[in-house]
Amino acid sequence: MFDYWKFFSEPDANEVIQTHIDSFVGVMFLHDPTIWKDRQALTGAPEQSLLDNFVLLRPA
């Protein structure tokens, strides 16, 4: 199971996502699959990515 499933079921997930919506969109729709495993699959990574305001710039 990927950890983002667990994160989505937490009571405060909606608030965290809305507060960090740019990071959420960037993390959910990564253009580089090698980063996805570090930002979505690891325990605690999805929420931490949002709290860190992780934003990956899109290629031009």
C-alpha cells in the first residue's frame, strides 16, 4: 500500500491539502516518476512533502 492512501484517510488531510494546494498538485502529478516513489510511497512522505511546500517546476 502506498502511504498516500493512508494520508488521505487521516482526519486533517483535507486541511493540509487545502493549505498546501500547490504542493499537493505538484506531488500528485509529478512528471518525473523517480521522484514519485520518494514523495508518495514512503511512510509519512506525502504529508511531509506538503508541509515542506515541495514544488517541482514543470519542464518548459
